[in-house]
Amino acid sequence: MKISLQWLKKYVDLDGISVEEIAQALPMLGLEVEEVESTGMKPLKGVVVGEILSRQAHPNSDHLGVCAVKVSEGGEPLQIVCGASNYKPGDRVPVALEGAELPDGKGGTFKIKASKLRGVDSCAMMCSARELGLGDDHSGLLILDSRPEIGTPINEVFSDSDTVFNIEITANRGDCLSHIGVARELAAKFGRKLVLPELKCSPKYSDEPGGGALKSVELQTPNCPLYTAATIRGVKIGESPQWLKRDLEAAGMRPINNVVDVTNYVMLEYGQPLHAFDARDLRGGKIIVRSAGEGEKITTLDGKEHELTPEAALICDAEGGIAIAGVMGGLNSEVKPDTADIVLESAYFKPGNVRATSRRLAIFTDAAYRYARDVDPQGVFDASRRAADLIVETAGGRIEECALLAGKPPRGERPIDITLGYIIDKIGFAVSEDDAADCFRRLGFSVEQTGAGAWRVTVPSFRSDVDRPIDLVEEFVRIWGTQKLPECGLESSVSTRDDDPLFTFQNAAADFLAARGLNECKNYTLVDGARQAKTEQNSSALRLENPLTSDQDCLRASLLGGLLDCVRLNLSAGNYFLGFFENGKIFKADADGTITELASCAFVLVPDCGQRKWKTRDAVDFNSTKATAFDALSILGINAENLNFKPLSGGFWEEGYAAQFGSENREGFRAQIGAVGTGLLRELGIEKPVWAAEITFKPEVPARKKGVAKFRQFSAFPPAVRDVALIVPADKPAGEVAAEVSKIAKAKLKGLDFEAERVALFDCYRGKGIPDDSKSLAFEISMRSKDRTLQTEEVNAAFEQICAELSKRFAIRG
């Protein structure tokens, strides 16, 4: 938004404050300054004020006039040929004398020369605003309403150069989409008084039917809580005075006519959009604000026809639509050159409805921009009075005593209780009671002392963003100044990323998995909720209340869904051996609704198939996937070998080929590994088998135990190995069986000078000779002595004792 410094000075005294200080203060107030531009007329030599004495028709042209123009007291009038038509004898205009140089609009200049136009001598040139570099208006001569002295250099007439701040306004500060709003902020910051325009017009607002051109206003939609309409009779549509056009152009708006310009001026002044209807075009003498009908059409001021839906609010007369509420007026009721009576609309439309309608119709206007960011409901009345005053001043006319009112303001002043102790607790240092109360008052808040260091602060309706005590703390810091925050040294040690277990693990895991030939991926945290329901088991969808797109409406509950998308895309591109991994955060909801953020490391592997190759890669199966997960955990010093595995089935995982181990609450992590379900892969369009693993940590990655590495004596003598196959129930986890075998072996060798140093599963068999509800697990038992080579006889004897004990619990496959 463009904010004119000269315009600001109408409401706040900024004398003694430089442009640089203002440009530095605005960002500290939360108003980002994108550009500071100096405007106004550049020095022009040879351009003076002239008075048109007479105008005669050109003998050889039907659109040119031959004028006698006086450019100095006592001097002879100059003969000037002119093509404009908006002047009359007695008007004073800028005259560029022979030899004067004017801007050409391209960064250069052109020189005025005496010449003949259609056979008639022309000694000089009368100028438009654009020819002087004062804007884009070149529809006619620049009429100098202030009637400066004849012969006055034009730079003395337009000596009021300006500075324009191009400001980016955040979505929550709709009150600053106006010059008064920004002036209020600067007044508070610099401790100056805010002076609002004097409102002379005071019509009586009534919800009773009137007897004028407009007889009634009806509200039939909740999207318009408040609507006012004031009637002004006998206006004369014409060109706006120079001061009004200059202010509009400084703010980036093109002048149109005096009535329309006033509505735009007040919008830029108060932040309240207004609209003027031609009263004679209001059929039935009534205004109805209702929801549009399905497929109802209206042609707007830009000449385009729009088809509406019931979600749009429509302003109508007795026969049909005359404006899209809060967005744009209708062509059928616009102010025309012969308009004599107008109805001035000032209303409050709900921000969400205007925003949705504007986007749906792709109509983006200054009015819609302000309504979408919320306007001041109480300001509806002041803006209407101000516009009525200026219309009468610039276009004449008479304001009807009674203005129509429908509805009521949806928001008023709001009291918030706050204490000095609360402020000090939040900002971390002491401030005085007077400083805190003064800052609130400077912002236009009323402050009532309710106790020692306690106030009830009443927030005016124009600040819709302030409704909690913490908001008041923020307001205090903005105005008091962050530069006043005391400097203090750090009172505790500084932690670095190297001290962060999560950061350390993610870096090390990424290096490890990349070394294994896997490629790192980075997927979106927001995912498609419908797709997540298929790919992420046992997770409650954490849906966004207002997602930007339907395919990013949930927080992800697993990294595996995104990795499967990477597999699908790469397989379709002809890549055969695939391995992907990702480190990131996932989000899950507990049964009681508590939302937990978890750190996660996941990877997927696709066996090498369908590709010509000269060397066979290592097999990808459950054991290789488990080994990779174990090695990743070993980075944190975690030995997962002895943890119990629990089978996973259904949904995401293939039954009988997936398991989980660990617990976030007990071991500090939980891991799931196995084959992805073939049904799910088929639904996702993946025709190859996929093995996957995901390790999650709660509440954070456990820190790896630090310490000096110690040497442990190892045996220089060979191990003695024996194998045993046990028949166990098909649903019994191999990890549990291995733990029992290890326990029995160690117990039977207790007291001997050798031990069972390792028990490892090396085969799992189902098939011929094995009952359907069972499976055969083959274990390798390794025995070793620290100081001698074991003899076959003693090894066999020990092994027989182990087998005898195992036979009491399991069937031994001989």
C-alpha cells in the first residue's frame, strides 16, 4: 500500500522527524517498508502560470482552438493553439514558453519550439498534468484552481513535493490499510497527537422506512451484519479539485470524477470501502442484501459479466443485482456524468465471505482487499459522514437528514484485564506502571486502573487482532521499542548442534545409509489424508482446519508413504534397483487426543530385478533389511540383537513378513521392518516387492553413551559350533526362541571353563515334514574357551545337555 507523507501530516505532526526516521520506525511497528519514493514536480525552467483570455475556433481544424493567453502582467498575450476542450476563458493553466524543456515520460526531455499548427502560429504550449510529470492524467489541461499569480514559475505553485512509502501490511493489521491507521501508529511511536478529520455531516441513522429516493434497506444474509445508505441530492458530476487528484495519484489511484474520487479518498483515509449508486437506477426504491441465486449473473463496473453461486452476497434493488457485496459495483447503477442524486453505501461485510467471493470470481479490488482483512464496524458511520462532507464540498448537493440503517456492528470495544507483573514476566525485565499505561493510551486504548499494577484495558473496535493479555504485551513492546531492551550476557552454556543427539544421529544415519547405496529424499510434511489412510497404519489423521489444497490436508504420521511415492515414480522412469531413505518428523495422536511429534528415520529397498547386469547384488529380504536397521541403531550405541520381535500384519505390512521391536517409552525407540503389503503396492501402482523399515524416537533421540573405549580380552582359540533345529508354533517369534536357547546354553555351561558365546538363527523352514501350524527354526550355538582348544568329547557332552533341556520345551528336529 502506498502511504503519502504529506497526507499523513494532515493527521499527525511529524515536524522534526526525518523521512529516514519514519522509514526506520515503520518496520519496528510491524509495517514493512518495501520502497521509499520521492515524488513531486522536478525543476522546470520556462513554465509559468498563464490565464486564458479568449478562445476562437481554428480555421483549418474542427478540434483545435486558438487561444490568447496572458503569461505576464503588462505583457502582450501569446497566441497558443490547443487541442484540449476542458478549459474556458478565465482559467489559469501552466504554460511552457518557447525554449522550456518538459519530461518526455521516458527519462528524457523535449524542448518547446514556436511552430505552426495547421497554418496558425503557436508561440507556446499549455500543459496537462502528465506533461509536467505530475501523474498520468492527460485528458485535458491542468486547471489551477488555486488561481496563482500570472507569471508565477510553476515550481513555486507545486512546491509541495512528497515522499511515498510503499508498505506491506500483514494480514492481521487491516486497520493499517489507511492513512489514518498508519498515522495512528506513528503518533503512538513518536508520542504525537492524532488529529482526526472534522465531521460536519451528522445524518440520523434509522431502520425505519424513509420517504426519499431510497425507502428501505433489508438484510437477508448473515454475511452482511451492518449496512448504511445515505442519500445526497443535487450533485454535479465533474472533475475533482487538484488537491484531491494529487492525493489519490500519490497513493497510486487514477482520478475518475468528484463523487467516485471522494469514495476512493475516504477508503484510503479511513480504510472503509464505500460505493455510490445512481439513485434513479435503484428500482423500487429499496436495497436488499441477500445471497446470490445459483447461476445468477451480474455485469460489474469493468464491463464483465459474472456468474454467481449462493456463497456470494449480492446487493440488489427490487428487480435484481446492482453490486457484488464487498467486491465491485454493478454497471447498471454506476455514477454517470448526468447523475444528480446518489445513494452512498457504507457497510460491513464478513471477511471470509468477501475473500472467498473475490477468489472465486478472480476479482481483486482495493475494496475486497480491505474487507477480506476486516474493517472497523464502528468506522462504517464515520467514513459515511466524511464522504458525505467531501461530496457536498466537491460536487455540491444536499444530504438528506435521515440515512437508512440495517443491522448492527458485529464487534465493539473489548475489555482485557492485565497486570504489570504479567508484562514483566513475559518480557523478562522491569518496566514502570506509567510506561505501560502510557503506551496503551497512545495506541487509542482506554486504560482503567483496577488495582496496584493492574488495569482494565479497553481495546477499540478497529483493532480486531488484540483480544488477549499477551497481545497487549506485544503492543507494549512495539510502541515502547525493542531497542530499549537491556543487553545481557548469556547466563548458561551454549549448546551446539553437535550436542544434539537427533542432529548427530540424522547426520550419521544419512552418511551410513548413503554409503549403503541409498538415496536421500525430502518429502512434504503435509500429505493427502485419503492416501495416508492407505499407507500409514494405526494412525489418527491430524487434519488441518483450513488446508491450502486437498492433497495437503494432513500432517504425516509416517515417512514411508512419501518414500513409496518415490519408489513408484522411479520405477515408472525405468530405475530398477532402488533404495531411498529420509530423516524427518512425524505427528501422531494418542487415544486421549494428545498430539506427539516424533523423530523418524525410514528407508525402503527394492530388489534388483529386470536389469541387465554382470554382477549380482546382495539379496534384499527380511534379514538384510533387519541388519541395515540394526546397523543404523548401532550409531547410537544401541544393541537390538536381544530385543523381542512382535509380528506385524495387515494394512501396510505383508502378513508373516514384518515385525516390530522396541518401545519409545521403554527403550527410547520403536522400529518396524518387513515387506510392504502386496495389496497396497498393487493399489499404489508398484509392481515390484518393497522392503521397508522405520525407526521412531520419543520424545527425542536418546543420547549415545559417551566414555573411553575399553579393551576386552578375546580368545585366540577357535570356537566349537553345533547346530540344533527346533519345531515351534508358527506364530512364535524367533527372537523369543533364540533368547530361551541362549539362556539354557549359558545355564548348562555354567561352572565349566568355556561358554556359549553366541546363539544365532540361520534358517526358518515350513513345509514337508513340519506340521501346518508349526515351523522349524535352526540355531547355531558357538562355544569357546579363553585359554585352550576345546575337545570334541567335551563339546558333544555339553551340547547333549543343552539339547536335553531344549527337548523339554520344544520338539527337536533330528
